[in-house]
Amino acid sequence: MSKTLISTRGLRKTYGKRNNKFDALRGVTFDINEGESVAIIGKSGSGKSTLMHLLALLDKPTKGEITLNSHPTAKLKARHLNVIRNKEFGFVFQSFFMNSNDTVLNNVILPLKIAGVGYRERRRRAIAALKTVKFDDKRNNKANDLSGGQKQRVCIARAIVNNPKVIFADEPTGNLDSATGEKIMNLLFRLNREKGITLIIVTHDQDLANKCQRQINIKDGRIVSDTAAEFEPDDDGDEEIREIVGDEDSDDWDDEDATPEKFAGDNNIDGMLDRQPHVTHIDIDEEEEN
Ligand code: ADP
């Protein structure tokens, strides 16, 4: 049976003070299981990004509780939150947040550098992540010279380079044409199926939402529906899966940390921290946006 990964109970988020107060979330309760693909949908301003930021521990709720692997997160110190975000979460945003003057490889390496991984190992793992997204041949290109779809591939490589449990994607296809967007979607769902990575996707894109196992619909800061897909989500990345699984040269999955079984054994936050002793205090979000 699937294990609960993230739980929210009565989440509220109020921005501003006094006359400028705005309740962006007004009591949100749900659980996300390991390995699920979940779309958070709703009109602009409904509270989707606010919810995603809380789930990703990028911001704190005004009220309510978020637990990760059954551990409350409210009292975690900034350093521990940084470790969890760096090691357990991957982020993919509509506007990429890449260092455009740096190379593809250095952009992908960044989370490993923050995690204190040594030079040779971080290079090896970044190249493996780029292979997974089929972009290792352009690793020395400047990020600035890439198309939108190529940039998003690099961002996905960066998101998976630390073998995360969860990928949070905020409108990942928002800046892409539909054909490119579809390829990016397929890539995300392949990672979900093959690596067991939980996908939490904020999107306006109904095609993308329809590919998720579950859709949580937010309106004015409240959940108005939470529905499971009536079909098995599409498996249209078949060819790519074969390549990943069957490619003997690929070292994509050779890190034993990467297996879902290994992740399933880590049922507490302390376990996550134990696996990552050399993390510095740099905040990945600030680093990424510089
Ligand atoms: P969505 O992602 O669904 O478009 P958001 O979560 O970004 O919605 O925003 C929900 C509401 O909260 C919006 O009305 C938005 O203007 C408001 N909001 C979001 N962030 C802030 C902020 N930092 N300060 C004040 N209001 C905010």
C-alpha cells in the first residue's frame, strides 16, 4: 500500500496586515502518497502557487500543519529545511530560473555543489542527469543560447540530480509551444513511473492535468474537488522508457540512493538528514534566482 508522503491539515495562508489582509488559503486538508502524480489546478489567483510553496516548505502557513513522512515541519530549523529542499525536492518552474551566463553542466551541478558533493562525483551525476533528459551532448553550451524546451530539459536535469523524492513543477509547460510542452510532460511522467518520483504540478494546462493520477481543484483558497483519474494515465513515453531501462551505457540509475526501494526505507526526516551530512547553509532558492 502507498505510504503518505505529505499531509496538510487546515492550511491557511494570509498575506498582508490589517486593511491589506488577504486570505490566499482558507483551510486546506489532504494527503499525498509516495509516487503519486498530482495536478493542482484552478483559476489564476485561486491559491495554487501559494499551496505549492507551502508544500515545498518554501514558505510557512499562517495556520495549520504540514507533515513530511509523518514528521511535523513547522519547527524545523532553516538549515534542516534547506537540506530537505536540496536533497529531497526538485523544482521546475515556468520561468526556468537558470544562470543564463553559465553552462548547461554548471546549472545542473548547482544543487550538488550546494550539497557539498565533490567535484568528480558532482560532474558524474550531473552528466547522468543530463543523459536522462537526453541533453548531455550540449552540456558545455551556454544556458542563454538554448530554446525554451531545451532550458526546461536542463531544469529537469537539475531537479533530478540529487535523486529527489518529489518534483514540484509550477506551470512547467507555460512558456512552451504545445509540441515541446508535450515532450516535457512525457519526460516528467517518465520520471514519475520509472523513478517513483512524486510529481506535484501546478498548472492551467488541462492536458497536463489530465495525465496526472489525481487533480486537486482550488477555488478562492479552498479545495472544491479532489478527483482520481478514471483511466490509467497515458504511457506514451514507451520508447524513451526502454532506452532508459535498457541502455547499458547509461549510468542514470546506478546510484543505489536513486531507487524507490531505497527511498521507501527512509521514513523519517532524520533519515533524510543523515544521508546529507555536508550541506552548507546556502539557500537554494536564492542561489537559483541570482
Ligand atoms: P495562483 O497560483 O492560483 O495564481 P497565488 O497562490 O499566486 O494564486 O495567489 C493567490 C492570491 O494571493 C492572489 O490573489 C495573489 O494576489 C495573492 N498573493 C500571492 N502572493 C502574495 C503576496 N506575497 N502578498 C500578497 N498577496 C499575495
